[in-house]
Amino acid sequence: MLIRELKLPKTMSFFLFGARQVGKTSLVKTLFDPKTTKYYNLFVTQDYARLVANPGILREDLDNVGPEITHVFIDEAQRIPELLNEVQYLLDNKTPLHFILSGSSARKLRRGKANLLAGRAWAYNLYPLTLHELPSHYTLNNILAFGTLPPNIVAVDDFTRTENLRAYVDVYLREEIEMEALSRNIGGFIRFLSIAAQCNGEQINFSNIARDVGLSDMTVKEYFKILEDTLLGTFLMPFTHSERKKHKLSPKFYFFDTGVLRATQKKLTLQLEPQTFEFGSYFETWIINEVRRISEYLRKDLDMSFLRTANDVETDLVITFPDGRVWAIEIKSKKDPIPKDFASGFEAILKLAPKARCICVCNGERARKVEGYDVVPYAEFLHELRSA
């Protein structure tokens, strides 16, 4: 059984959002006793048909549960946004029940003008497995080539992992996007998705992408927003001390899982080799996703950004802690990076944040100092970040 590190409250109602197959249902069923939890799965026709026809049935059902029931789990809650009005009524009328509401994102709920239970339910995101959650047999090459969705962790071989990822991309296009009411232009979205995957980890030029796929700038921005809202990717904003300037500069975009990214890029049949550009690109994507997940799971409230100067000198990741500490991170998949691999990026960030700690995260086996900079293996860096 895969042990997840996200802590969910037992005495508070909450939303649990996450992309398909990240393990939302399994996590809830592991943490909450089925004897004390009433379960509705809105992907099951029987549950969906009853409740979509009359959301008030939820209240009638729960009026008749025994005192042993303490939690109500509504899986894929975004399929019937109106149910949240019933949930609010029950919460406001002193019901002893706690509600667990899972789904792929809050986007469909917002679009349906659903009641998001402000102040009555907390919100959590679940992602593919972190390094901390992975079994020891799952190597870095596995992580970068096939990602860390739970079905691929327990798969028996690489062929199964490859087919899982092909199916994932196909199902996502067919179901998730159609449910987002984009089916009228599914062809445009497929073209966009392919280009977006090719641009992973690069600064986004919305106009260029729009021209390449034959869509408007606004449509392309909306499509990226859909990927972000459904937790299939995230923006990384430029580092600046001005919030106004930050939103005028071009962000980067990273897909949420390297396996899904490779499937979207149609590169699953290519052998992923160390010391190649592709290996380094997926390594960077994975590290940035790991940092974000540590921040969210451990409630660290880290601000993440990147720096690119007018002379195109770049610092891959800038982590700003709530207390003002700054870590400048260069991400190199080499085992033994040398100063020319990272020094210019550190020199650039130190001009803006002179007290920043500079860390080159690498694929090596031991931590060392190089010209005053820390060169740290990825596992050691992630472990240190957890306790920072």
C-alpha cells in the first residue's frame, strides 16, 4: 500500500482536489473508516442519477443515517455543483456530520456558480507521489520517464507504465476537457496541448502559441488556465520585488507529472538517457514540482519564482520563505556540476537578494562546497527543505 504524506483533518469538512489517478479516493478510504463514512460516487450511474435529478435527496438520505456515521464522502463532487447547497444547509443546521468533497478541481464548481462553503470547509490538493512517498525500487529514471502517478508506481513493467500514460492522455482529452465544455473545439485544444507540452519549462509567449495553433491569445490563456485549475500544471512567475512587474513578465509553465508530459509530447518510445537535454529538462520539472508539493503538504507557504535577466542569465528557481529567507536554486542533472554550470545564475540573483543562500541541486551522491556555493544531491536537498 502506498502511504501518502498529505494530512487530512478528521474533525473538519474539506475539499480534496487533484487530477485523475493521483489517489484521492484511495487516500480517503485509507484514512476514514468505511463503517463510519457514507460514500457517494458521482461517477457511478446510480448515485449520479438519483442526486442530479433531485439534490435534496442528499438531505433526506442523511436524515436517516445512524449515529455511527460521522463522515460523508462525495466523490467527484464537481459533477453536481448544486449538492453543495445541501451540504451548506446541513452544516449550518448543526449536523454532527463532516463532509469530504473530492474532485479534479474547483473550476467546474465555480463555473456552475456553486456554493464553495466559504469558511465551512478547508481545501487540500493531492498530487502524484513525492520522493518521500515512493518505494525504494522506483528509481530516478523511472520518475523522469514514467512519472509518479500511483498506477505507474505499482505497475509490473515499463510496457504497462507506457500504456497507462497513453490511456491517461486519451481519457483526459475525452472526459476532462469535454466536461469543461470545450468539446465544441476539442481539435483546437488538442493542438494547443501538444504545443504547450513542447513549451514545458520555458517562458510562455501566448501570442506565438496562439499563432501556431490558430487560436486567439485570450483562448490560449484560457486553455493554460484550464490546465492550472485542473491541477495538470502550474505557472512559475518571474522573480521581482514588485507584484505589478511580476504580472507583466512572461511566466513559465510546468506540467504536473513527467510521465504525462512525455506522453503528451509523444516521447514515450524514446529511451531517456542521462546527460542529455531531455533528461535535464524532466529533472528540472520534477524538482520544481517536488518543491511545490512539499510547500503545500507541509503548509510552508513558500513563494516560488525564477529569475531571467535582460542578458538572458537565469536562476532556475527562487524560493522565498515567509520569514524573508531566500534560497536560489540551480537545477542540474549532472552528477558533478562545475561552476560554469551555475555560477552566473547565482551571481545574478545575489545582485537582487544579497543574502540568498545559493544551492545547486544535482544528481550526485555527496554534498560539497564549490567556490562558496552549495552543491547538494537532490534527495538531500528535498529532505533539508522539509525541515527548513
